[in-house]
Amino acid sequence: MIFRDHTLHFTKATPADVMISNVVAGGAYAAWLMTAAVVVLLLVQRLPDRALNSALRWGTGLALAGMGVAMLMFSPSPAQQAVLDAGGKPSTFGAHSVGVEDGGPGLPVLGWSTVGGDLRIPHFVGVHGLQVLPLVAFGLLLPARRYAVLSDDVVRRRLVRIAGAGYAGLLVLLTWPAQRGQSIVHPDFWTLTAGFAAGAVVLRPSAEILRSVR
């Protein structure tokens, strides 16, 4: 995020920048702790619909993991580390890009790096698991009248759990190449292989559950 003509999160150039950065970081940690508390509460909460109950647990857990990814951004980049090693004080500390400096070429609107790794991607995906998984649970309710197999909340809960596991796999799959400095638009062989394998792991048990119930 750009604020006062420079990045909001990592700037340490002036006392005001340090204060703003600390406030932002403190808010992020507070949000993480509150989400962790919600996860604990949901572990003991029992909702009437077991699929929705599972979706809320998975969603908040994934959001917690997505917030945790952001903590990887608060470490010095190679250029910043070089300044520190030389006894200097870098004007910025931390970065969302890996393998390249922040501010390079990016995707339209989103701005995610197209030339290096970008930790904002898994952070974004993880945090929004809080909305995606409950939407999956509600989405399975819509065709329940037409398909009797989905009227059973145990079946829907199993499918939600598979979706949650698949979403967690996606989060890992986005974090891993980003940490290796790999752009989202230029995945290598191993990233593509892992992606196809993760897709198979999710689709196969889902099909087996529906087939076994029928």
C-alpha cells in the first residue's frame, strides 16, 4: 500500500514512518491473536449444520495461516541486509517481494509481481479462506433439494473438509514458489506438478464420497 508517496508497511525513514509502521504491524498482530481466539472458540462450538460448522473452523484456521504468511514479509531483503551488514540503517525494513525489489512490474489492478515471488498472494488467498469455505458450505445446500445425496449434512461436511484441505494445499502451493522467488505467472515444472497432484488429491475423494452414498 502506498501512503505519503512511499510504502506504508516497511518504511523506517523518519520517526513518523516508524510510528505508522509499528501501528500497522501492531494491528496485524492483534488481528492474528483475535482470529486465533475465534478458532479456539469454534473448536468447542457446535452448530446445528455440521457442514457449516466444519466450514467455519476450516475458514478461520486458513485465515489464521494466511495472516501468518504476512509475518514472512517482516525480514530484511538482500539489499536491506547489505546495508545492515555495512553498519548502516536502511530506510525500509521488510518486503513482500522475494528475489526482486518491491515496486517492479506487476499484474494489472492487483499489482502482484510478474518477475519474482510475491508473498501478498498467499497472504490474500489465506485470509479470504474465511469467506470461501462458508460459501462452499452454503453452495452445497443449494442443489440439496434436487440431489438427495447432498441433503445429508454428514456428506456435505466431508466435502467441506476436502475443500478445506484443498484450499490449505493451495495456500502451501502459493507460498512455496513465492519463497523461492518464483512469479505467479511463471511456475516451474515442480510447481505445476505439485498443483496437478493437489487437484487429483481433492477431486478423487470427492467423487468417491458421492459415488459411495449413491
